[in-house]
Amino acid sequence: MGKKASLEILKSVLKKERLRLTDQRIAIWNQVQNSKKHMDVEEIFSLLKTKKKNVSRATIYRTLDVLVKNRLIRKMDYRSP
């Protein structure tokens, strides 16, 4: 999927959820889309911070919840036995 098509999907989902398309949400989306591994919020937060992106953990949590709800990503639950 091309970057433009990917962004259009994000825009559509955010519109459906009555959320604005912000630079922070785009940064989160791009980080998730470009990752080759599963990441938790702290990993996303740290990577965005190194890229000088000012995104709060709360924004990451809320954005990921919207992406999961709309089946754009899957939530992985890694609990110790």
C-alpha cells in the first residue's frame, strides 16, 4: 500500500471517529506502518522522541485504541504465565 493510500485510510478512520488528523497521529501511524515488529507504547514513544516528534503517551494510547477498534492494527497481549 502506498503512503498516500495509507494516509487516506487513516483520514477516513479518524473522520468516522470524529477525530482530527494531526501531525502527532500521522507520526504514530507512520511509525506503526513502517515497523517490522510489534511495538508497545513505550517503544513508539521513545522512537518518536528520537525523531523530535512531540507526542504524549496518552495520544499514543488513544490513537492505537482507535486503530485497533477499526481493525487497522491488532493488539497483542504478552502476559507472563
